Amino acid sequence: MSEDSSSALLTDHYELTMLQGALHSGAAERRSVFEMFARRLPEGRRYGVVAGTGRFLDLLERFRFGSAELDFLSDHGVVDEHTLDWLARFRFSGDIWGYGEGEAYFPGSPILVVEATFAEAVILETLALSVFNHDSAIASAASRMAVAAGDRPLIEMGSRRTQERAAVAAARAAYVAGFSTSSNLEAGRTHGVPTGGTAAHAFTLLHDSEQHAFKAQLESMGTGTTLLVDTFDVERAVRHAVEIAGTDLGAVRIDSGDLAAHAGRVRTQLDELGATNTRVVVTGDLDEHSIQALAVAPVDGYGVGTSLVTGSGAPTVSLVYKLVARARGLDPHTPLEPVAKRSVGKPSRGGRKWALRRLDDRGTAVAEEVYDHEPTPEVGTRPMLQPLVRGGEIVGQENVHAARDRHRAAVDELPEQALRMSRGDVALPTLFH
């Protein structure tokens, strides 16, 4: 989908049939509040990470039903003429608040709050959930990997393991959550994510010898490049690499085998050859647990692919988007009243909500506090919701670097137990007032 194309059909059929029904009943213009939240975190996770806010706002700006979209809906009999007329005039005119992108969240956190007419708010449900469920899953996994890696940089390289547009979103979410670079060039162009990459095994196999391949890469990219040393024999490859590049070689990459053992032997060999500043980078089916296991190995960086773009076992974070309040009548000034579903296993909590994060005197988060009214911030708390859209105008857009900085601060604020890789309970309790 091009950057200037409509996003309006990135939605479920039933959003528009609900719209049609509400227009028919006269309730479509009733002021309503929808909230997006998670009932629980993925099994064993201690915190989640909000990601996708910037992408959602970009898509919201292009959520318009033009002639192509309206023709499709008409030709396929999705909605009636009255609804098509309404969609042709649609421009979101409501208000949206949300947790800042990069923030940590917990069960019950009102990550996104949409206040508008029912008609305007309900048709955003699928778009919001598809963006935030995917991006937050990637960012939540990436954050754990970044915690496990510590000061060692992480490279996102999962483009070949997921759908092509999902790969761009995944690279963006990973950068927000602490990865240093991505292999995905579209993520660099669209979102400003730093990109990098050198060569795969195919490049070595193309040439008549490993030495020939190394020489060609070094002449093309300079001695600061990274040479892949496990196509044949690692020890021999490292020796060839230093012989050809000299002791200023940037890095070597190991992509297979016992990574800890290989890294130890390669580090020793590099040092003996005088290449003491040459870095050792490892790749190959890494996740947060294997990264943590390599903490004591002489590794200088990690490349992660499959586990990252699949959320490391949690490809969605099961966010939901629920109507929690509506006006009693059509007058926009009519007070809102709470509404909630009572389904077994899927209850919702009615009423518009506001959230604060409670901190102790050392600045460590101790609780998520959710209120049925807008509380007055006090010492030791910080408000979690910030305006994203006001009267239909986007006011909360920011670049990916600001979200990355926010995430770093959010992680620094979490208690120590939140950062453990082992399965455990949610790090903060969510207290409803």
C-alpha cells in the first residue's frame, strides 16, 4: 500500500454493517467512548510495550473513503446507499488519548481511549487492533531481548521470516524497543530506522575461494565491514580474514553451531592475531533466552530474526477495543454512562478511565492506578494518557526516536523483577479506583 493511498478498507466487514445498523436505528451519532486494553499479558511475561502509535496516526490520517473504496463496497453489496453517503463524507472529528509509544503497559491499562460518535469510533476498531496488536507484540519481545543484551547492540534481521509489510512494521517496533539497526531498507526510508548489512553465505559460495570472497568484500566495503566466517571452517576463515584485512577488520559474524564456544575460540584467535578491536557478532535463531545465555561469552553484538518478528512465541498481545461508555441521548452534552459486557471469560469494565503510574521515592514504578475520573497528579505519580487527536486533528505524532527514548526511560523505571527473563507474574499490580 503506497503512503498516500486510503487505509479505509483495512477493516472488518462487520464494522461497516454495525455502522449501517446504527444509522438505521438512529444511534450512530450517540457520543461514545471506546478503550483498547489487554485483559492479560502473554503467558509468563512481566510487562508489555506499547508500539504502533505513530503508524496508527499515519493510517488514521488516510482513513478516507474515496471513489475506489466506495465502488468496491457498492459493487459487493457490503452496505446500503445511505451508509455509502455517510462514508463518503466521513472525517474523524473526535478525540483520542493514548499511552506514549514505547511505554510499558499492564493488564487493564487503557492504552488507547477514543471518544467520538459511535459511528466514527466503531469503524476504527480493526485498524487500531491490527496495528497495536502486531507492533506491541514485536516491541514487547524486542524489549526483553534488549534487556538480555545489556549494552551490546542488537540488529533486527527478520524481513525474510514474515510478510513484507509486516517486516517494515516489525523493524520499526524493534527500534523503538531498543534494537540498534535493521536490515530492512524500507524501514529506513519510511521511519528513519538506521539500517545495515554486509553479506550472506551465498556471497562466499559465489567466489572461487573464501579468500577471494573476503578480498572482494573488503575492497568494496572497506576494512570496517563484517566478514561471515562460518561458511566452511571457522578457524581457517578467521585466519584468512585477518591476513587479508589486517588487524583493523571491523567484525566477524558467526551464524551457526555452538555460538558460545565458537565466540570464545574466535575471540582468542583474533587477539592472538593482533585483531584485538575486531568485534564478534553472532546470529542464528536467537531469542531473549539464548541472548542471556551468551552474556558471559565474548560477544559484541547479536542479530535476531525469526524470534523477533514472531513476538518470541507471542505474535499478538490480545488487545481488545471495547465500548465502555455512551451518552443517554443524542445531545453531545448528555452525560456519559458506563456500559460493560458480562461474557464469561471476557468481561469488560465500564466507564471512561484515566491512568497514573505510581512511583516510590527512588523513582521505581510500584503500581498502575486506573480511575473512573481524571485524577489530580501528585508527587510520586505521572499521568499515562496523552492527547493524540483533538477534534479530529492529530496532535500527538512524533518520530520513532522520541518513542525509543521514552521506552528506555520506561524500562529504567520498572522494578528489577520486571527485567528477569524467567517466566513470572506481572511486574506491577493494576489498581482500579
